[in-house]
Amino acid sequence: MDVLKTHVVHGGTLRYLSHASAATGTTMKVSVFVPPGEGPFPVVLWLSGLTCTEDNFTTKAGAYEAAARLGLIVVAPDTSP
């Protein structure tokens, strides 16, 4: 996986990653939020649906604030290809 961007969000770390997908023949993107503190943390894998990017749910729902408070990792792949 290639790291595209890294940000500090609500005390946690948000990374945007990409990888070459053999299944789709395209570059796939995913956002991964890791809350502050020491894990282990439970993981929520959010599949938004067709045509949604790695930002749709997380931005519109304010997911990172809740995930930081609850101690959850949020993985949100781009499902748009």
C-alpha cells in the first residue's frame, strides 16, 4: 500500500492509502482512521455503496469524532470504480 496523505484528526491519525487492484485492474483508494491511544482497537469496515469515495460516509456522518471518542478504527474504501 502507498500512503497518499496523513492527517491528525480528533487526536487520531487519518491516512489515505492506495494500491493496485488485480480484481478491478485499477488503483483503489481507502481511508483509515486510527483513534488516539494504545490499542488494540475494534475495526469498523464501512462499505458505502456503489459510486461512493473513501470520504463520503466519514465526512457526511462526522465519523472520525465518534470513532475517536469510542476508540474505533474506521476503514472506508473507495467503492466508486
